[in-house]
Amino acid sequence: MDKTQQLDNSVIAELQNKDHSEQLKQLDNLSCTHGDIIELLAQYLALSEQDDDSQFDAWYDALCQDQLRVLKAFEIFRAHYEQAH
């Protein structure tokens, strides 16, 4: 199973849980700055909107664990907000 599939599966599992406290605790202990997170999310959104899957895959495969945690939390929070509206 590749990293993308693992992230997708863990996001789906977390969608069942509306309590964000665990994700927030993990994010509070990250080694990246707010600027790092903003840049990561901007790259993620820009690359995911393009048709070049290989470019996205190469970018995604180069992410560290902290960056993957940010993306996972982002997807969980986004899904919860989308469900609420």
C-alpha cells in the first residue's frame, strides 16, 4: 500500500471521529512553523488541482512525517467543515 492510500485510509477512519483533540495535539508538537504549514497546504492544493499525477506523486513521496500529519489533519478538518455546511 502506498503512502497516498495509507493517508486516504487513515483520513476516512478519522472522519468517523468528530473529536479533533488528538489531531490538534499532534500538530502542536510538529517541528515546522506556521509559514511551513501554509506553504505545504498551498503546494498541496496547487499540485492536486493539476493533471500531472507523477509530479504530485513525486512531491508527496518526498514529504516527511510531520508534513504528512499536517495533510491528514487538513483533510479531516476540511471534510468535517464540508459536512457541516
